[in-house]
Amino acid sequence: GAGVSQSPRYKVTKRGQDVALRCDPISGHVSLYWYRQALGQGPEFLTYFNYEAQQDKSGLPNDRFSAERPEGSISTLTIQRTEQRDSAMYRCASSLLGAGVNGYTFGSGTRLTVV
Amino acid sequence: GIQVEQSPPDLILQEGANSTLRCNFSDSVNNLQWFHQNPWGQLINLFYIPSGTKQNGRLSATTVATERYSLLYISSSQTTDSGVYFCAAASGNTPLVFGKGTRLSVIA
């Protein structure tokens, strides 16, 4: 597509439920990134992919968080057994190629609220 | 990993004033970007500028890679410039690391 598309835009879920956040990157972009942004803070890295291969997942806070990009395009970030501390804006970005050498374009984000 | 520091943390301007935002980074970079987070939460890419100078309308940016800093200039500020400005940098083949941002308020 023309831009990075994230869905849903807003998600309210009860503590203990699983959630899946979707990211559709710019067509042809090889690299896809997930970031999490708490209120009043800068985005923090979670994980990224080149094509379908997960290159770095060092930012995932614990094993309740996982991500996949099975066909090298759309990606899903899944949070199992959500907790209130998971509430944040989840941002996805894509770049043409490579984590360090191209500009990133971000989507509008998914604001997750765990109640 | 790379550290990114931004200053000032907060800035209030009268409409029409000019300002300079600074970003210091701890390592050599091959990717540096400036973003504007508008009041609706959208993160807009302003500049991809690992080195050199770029201009886009009232905004311009300069990165001096050898001295590990970047500057974002806003001239003739408008109320629509309000929001949070983030600098983000990366070295090697690692993802962007963001600073904590500069919160700008432009008042009429």
C-alpha cells in the first residue's frame, strides 16, 4: 500500500485476554519493525524482520510477547495474557532495506488499553 | 547500544519565533531521523539525515556526524508545529533508537 497500515486503531481488552495487532507495511519494503511507546516517552524497540526472518527480538519484554511475518509482508504482534502494564501505543514501521541504512515510515499505531 | 539525548525537553514559543532543537548521539551513525509526533499521536518523518544539511520549507536539519550531533531548525513557528519532536539514530545494522523528545508548544 501507499503507507504503513495498522489495525485496529484502538483496542480495549480485559486483563488476561490475548490480543493480536496487525501491521501491513509499504509494498516492497523488506524490513518491518515493532515499537512500543508509553505515554510521555519515546518509542522503544521491540523486534524487527527482514522479509519473513525475525532478525532481532531483544526488545520483547517477556515471553508473553511474540511476533511473526510468515510471508514477508503483513506482520502480527501477539500479546498473551495481557496485563495492565501492557497498555501503550504500539507502532509499526517499515523501511526499504536494512535496519540501519534507510528511513523508516511509521503507521498510525494501535493504542492498547488493558482494563 | 547507542544513546540518544535531546534538548531542551520542553520549549514554549510565541508564534513567529525561531527555534533550534538538538540531538546528541553516543556513536557513529549510518541512520538518523527526525520525527514530529502531532497532537493526534501520529509520528511523521521529517528528515532522514545521517549527515549533511537538508531543508523542507520552514524546517531544516543539519547532522555533523564527526561531532555526533544533529540540529533541527524551525523558523517562523506556527501553532501547527506544536507536538513532540523525536530524534532517532542507529549505528551498524541495528534498529533506530529514539531520544526522549522535545515537547514544543507554539502559542498564538
